[in-house]
Amino acid sequence: MLYSEPTNLAVVACPGGESFADEVITHLRNIYKHRFTLKNETISKRYQIDKNELVKQINLGSDINTSDIAMRNATDKYRPPVFKVKARFTYFMNGEFKTELLECVRGKDVFIFQDVENHEPLALNDGKNIMSLSVNDHVMSMLVTVDAVRQAGAASVSLVVPAFPYSRQHKKKGRESLTASMLGHIYELLGVKRIITLDIHSREIINAFNTISLENLHASYQIIRELAKLLDLTGKTEDLVVVSPDTGAVDRNKFYASGLKLPLAMIYKERDYSIVTQDAHSTNIKSVKLLGDVRGKVAFLADDMLGTGGTLLKAMQFLKEQGATKVIAAISLPFFTGNAIELFDEAYKQGWFYRIIGTNAVYHEKLKNKEWYIDTNVSGLFANVITRVHHNQSLGDLLDNRNIIEKLVRLDTSVNEDDE
């Protein structure tokens, strides 16, 4: 590794993923500055070399090893890396996309960022056009960008897609497509080496890949960190219960219940699958039953994504009717499609829920100023994963974060004991 100038790590941000990419890049810069400082301090102590002189020697080694003839930047200072590759994204009026890289990526490990659920107005065609793009637009823009990076001679191509597109179309029930699998094969044909995503809807999707490595990250630590600010996780001041909103979310909520040492309840929903959900009002849920007890307790629900919100709204209303004092929900991928935000505004006024914790993996401008919404930042997690992947280091403790969650709970316990 060239500590003073890691020139072979590059980030290309598609229009939809630019906001999240910029936040991750900020963390990447901090990580590399921290690594450089630690390296400098360790070597200077071990070899008894002055730190300032050592900086010069590290920069000298970087200059000798680089293929560039012209030398840039100061010789006696830390050289902050430039990760982001300048690119031009063109949208043609017939709906076609084109990506042009304005800088060289030959021989680099390129990470392409895309937020397929970003439906905010985006600047395209050098800012001449402001448009809101669909999921399909974002997917096509990403595919075109992958091909541009591949054609430009990148050493490897990785996709950073917190919301994996079409992840709900992951199993076949009849004469229908397996779109999640189909996209996986397209990525492989384009030479994608790795996909980094967040709380993928179904683990079955991993089995669709032959050559791609899928890194499925979890926002559980970040969510529990925010939950600890709202509640006493020790249960001394409030009784807590984790509630799975449906059978499909049992494993996820069992993880929270076991990590927080709390009881687990479950909502069972009888559905009419002849009805296709269009919005929160046309949900196909016919009846709801609770397995467990929430009376006089704070109910905490966790799910991977929130679309129209109808399912969660019914669950929260049901829990309040069953006697829950507060209802708090955690959503890894807060889509809030259609008029979901307005519906949650109304539900909050009626007291159906207390707070919703979501991540910044999906960009939503309207959510930022909502009293009931808490935005937790997962860009640091993605930055750490990218750094470790780039340097061929283990991801074990980042993918399985039960240990740091236990430390967080113990810390919260000790703080409350000190207050007493």
C-alpha cells in the first residue's frame, strides 16, 4: 500500500448514488489519514526516526513506486488521496444513457455507487436537465457505467448498491421472471467482481451468482446506537419487547432480541394474495393477530425495507391497540414510495408510533426534517468495508457485528448504573 497516495482505489458515482458516495468518500479520507498517522507513529518509535523525516521517506517511496514521471504535491506533508473519478452522464430524450469517464482508471480497483431508490431531482447533461429517475433508469445508468469503466481498463469493478434492485423478485411461484437472478447474471457478464449491499431482502439471491462475491452489510449496530439514545436498553425504566412485523422478518428481529436480551413477539397477518398492493390503503392484509404480549411495554420492530408503508402502518396501529406504550420501527432501506410520507405524518399525529429509525443508504430529502424520523449514518460502515476489500483484509467483524452490539449494550448498562 502507498500510504501517502493510494492511487489504485477509485470511486465512480452514478447520478443517483452521488450523495451517498460523497459521504463514504469523506470517511475514506479520514480512514486513510488515520492509517497514515498510525503508520508514521509506529515506525518512528520502532526505528527511532523523526516523524517529519519519516513523512519525507514515505513520500519518497511513493514517488519511486508510482509510474508517473511528474511528481506532485509536497514532499514533507501527508498527501490526501483523491478517490472520486470525474465523469459525465448524458441522458438522451429517447431515454438512453451514456457515461463518459473524464479521468484515467486503468489498473484501478473501481467502486461504482448507485442508489436505485433515489427519486429526487438530479442534474444530468452537465446540469442542463433536472430529472427524477425511476429504478429502471438507475439500473440502466449503472450498467452503462460498469461497461464504461470496464472498457477503460479498470483492474476490477465493484458495485456499491445499498438497495439491491429487484430484490423482492427473488423466487419463482409461477410463470414469472426471476429478475434479481437475471440482473446478477448481467453483472457477471459485464465483469463485475463484487457487490456491496445493505440488508438484502432475501439471502437466496446470493445463490444466483457464480463468480461475484456479495457482501451483505447490516445496519443493526447503527440502529441500536440510535435506539439507545431514545430508550434505556437495560429495561430498568421501561419494559421493552421486540416484535417481528411478519413471519418473513422473524430472523432479523430474533437477532435484535437476542442481542438486546429482550423477549420476542410476532404479528401474524392473514393475507389475500389476489389483491396486488398499490398503496398503503389497498393493502392485502385481511386480519392481524399477535403472538406475545406488548401491553404496557415499548414495542420495537425491525424490517429491511419500507415501500408504500401500508404493512408497517397497520402493524403499528395494531400494537398501540394491544396496549403498547410506544412503538419504534427501524428500517434499513426507507424507500417511502408514493404518498407514504404523508400517511406517516397523519399516523404520527394520531399517536400510532413514536419514532422511525432509517439509514442514509436511500436519499430522501423530505424525511430529514420530520420530527418522527431519525436518520442513522451507515456511510462509515461502507467506507470500512471498501478499504478492507481493497487491501484484501478480513470483513468478519464488520459482517457479523454481534460483539460490538454487546459492547454497546454493556456500555448503556454501565451508564445507567452510574446514573443511579
